Amino acid sequence: MQTISPLLTDFYQLTMMQAYYDHGMEDEAVFEFFVRKLPSERKFFVASGLEQVVEYLETVHFSEADIDFLRRDGRFNENFLNRIRDFEFSGSVDAMAEGTLFFTDEPILRITAPLPVAQLVETRIINILQFQTLIASKAIRMKQIMPESTLIDYGLRRAHGAEAGLLAARASYIAGFTGTATVAAGMTFSIPVYGTMAHSFIQAHLSERKAFSDFAVSHPDNTVLLLDTYDTIRGAHKAVDLARDLANRNIKIKGVRLDSGDMIKLSRQVRKILDDGGLHDVAIFASGNLDEYALQRFRDEAAAVDGFGIGTKMTTSADVPYLDCAYKLVEYAGQGRRKLAQNKSTWAGRKQVFRNYGDDGTMTGDTMCLAHELHSGEKLIKPVMQQGKRVSQLPTLDETRTYVLKQLGTVPEGLQPDSEEDYYYPVQQSEELVSYCDEVSKVMTRNHD
């Protein structure tokens, strides 16, 4: 990914930063990123985007062009402009491993750095974590519904910008998708790339059969034919007829794609046509406005579909297009800090999350506590950066994907997307955390009266 200017931020981050420098407020600050609310359409979240956060923090700096722009703006003093010339992130990052399943209020990332530094990086960190977590948390629901099916990201053309399309491919792959149609994601992240043909290819030919044949000759190892440009059933019969001619050239049809109509019904009809023609190994692929709700119908009605192209509704997370997430100050100069506003109060202090499992390996509940506490279970938040440097190599994308799929095997039945059980995964706060937050509230209320 390319280096991002620190000016890709909210203006108030810079105005606060100057005020901090002006008034000597440069003590150590601790901020944590978390999601406030679990939408009714989600049972849990998947932490995603940590690698891009680390890359951003490793490279963030102000160029002379950035500084010149701020100087021309006229609202920043020379002391501030001189200070940011040598700006770098030299703080610490603690985080849940990318791909970790998490729940409301649990911090997935903690930044510890001088207050002006920790403040500046807020916007980009939220921008990165919110989007990829949003997409991964949508995509994993489809993996839960169709665990054995091929799932391909088709969403680039409907994504909200180029970076969104690229990172959606990454986030969905983490969540268990098989690959993507976005070629740049293949180059950037080594994600397997898949693709077939468009209706325009067939329309550009005078004959549908000739279009199928030309494509097969050009792509003998990836002959996947789109059947529904004119008539799906007739297209299926043409594919069977063509397969005989292709066999003489040692070309096999790999699959066919359905993109419109009653695809559940059509899939059964097409499967019969293919099987009757001896094409038992030809896969049926479906695409077109699909999501986990559609996949559930395909599964429940026993559609004859082997794989799915998932586009718009996943890449935009159409049913939940944003997360109510936050990056909040929890400690400054060694003292706990918390927001007390109604419905938006926060938990003070550096925190840790412990996850417990039953004898059968199923997740049974989490404990959120202060960072120094010890509780039973697996410790989820671990060091990632210290003094601006990685403490170890981050997992590869495939390792993260494997980690996610392993966790899916530990999810309680109530966390399945199609579960009708009124189930809420238990996350409790430790007594020490509750007591500490009460004391912080008293101090802050007294100081601000």
C-alpha cells in the first residue's frame, strides 16, 4: 500500500495537536479502539486492518508539501510547523491479532504515545479498522452459511472507492472467502484471483455458441461460461453440445455461471442438463446481488450451486454500512480518563480481554479487565509495536485466514447467523475494572465541577 499523508485526517486533529504543543501537553497518552454497539444483524465482529495500521504508523511523516500547505492555511504557528517537520510515531501498539472474533466494548487496539502523536493518528486508524472490520464481519457470515462452497469477492466496481475495493478483497479473504476478482488485490496481497466472462463478450459475437467457443480456445484452463445472456436453459444445452467439440482439442469446460432469474430453480435445471450430457464435473457458479440471506435460501432449498460471486452487498456491507466505533482516551499522564456522556460513557484505563472455552473447545465467555490483571482463559491483547518498531513479524494473510477459520469451529450455536436462539455472548467486566472506573468518574466529576 502507498504511503499516506498525515493530512488525510480531520482538521481538528491538527488544531488540537498545535494546542497541545503550545501548552506543553506532551505526556504519555493511551487511546483504545472499540465498537460501542452490536447491530441486530451481527452476532460478533472480526478484527481486521491491523497490518495496514502498522504500515501507516511506520511511515507516517509530514512532507515539505504538507507543511507548506498548512503554512498557507494561515492558522498554524511556526513553532507547530517546525515541530511536525520531524514527526514520527515512536509509541507502542498493543492489539488483538488480526482475525480475532470480538464483541461490544472490547478494545482491539491500544495506542500509547505522547498525547499529540496519539491524537494525530486517530482518524486514519479508525478509517482503516472500521472498514476492514465491517467487511470481514459481513463476509464471515456467508462463510458460516456456506462453509464448503467457493466464495469469490466480486465487489470492486460497486465499492466506495479504489482503496475500499482493494481492502474489501483483503478483509473478505481473511474471513474465509476463496479469492477475489480484483486483480490488484492478487498482486498486492497474493490473494487468489478468479474471473469468467461478461455478457458484453457474448453480445459482441453474432453467435452465443461461437462466443463460448472463442473464450474456451483463449482460456483452455479456465473455461467458465456465462449462460444467461439470452436464455439460461438454451445456453446450458449449447455448453453441453460445445463440450463434445472442445474435448477433441483437450479442452474441458470448468464451470458455468448463472447471474439472473430464479437461480435456485435454474441451478437444478442446469445441473440436470449438464449431468445428462455427461458433464458431471462441471461446477455451477452463481452471482448477482447475493449475501448471507440469499445464501441461506440457496442452502435451505438445496440449490445445485457449487460457488458464489459476492459483490455489492458484501463490499458495501449493505445491511450494516457502518460501525458505531470509537478511538478514545483512557489514560493521560498516568491518570485514568473516561467519557461520561449519557449513552456514550467509556471504560477507563488500559485493558485486557481474556477468553474462556468449554471442555469441547467452544467459546464460553470473555472477561474485560485492567491490563495488569490475571484471569483464566486466553489473553487476547498482545504487544505489536514498541518505540515505533514491530516487536515481531505479523502473520501472513493466509495464516490470519487459517486463524479465523479455526475460530469458527469454536463459535457457539447461538452465534451462527441463521440461529433463531435469543443468545448473547457473555462479556463481563472485572470487579477491579468497575471499581477503577468508578474512582476515575469521581475524580473527573470533582475536577470538572
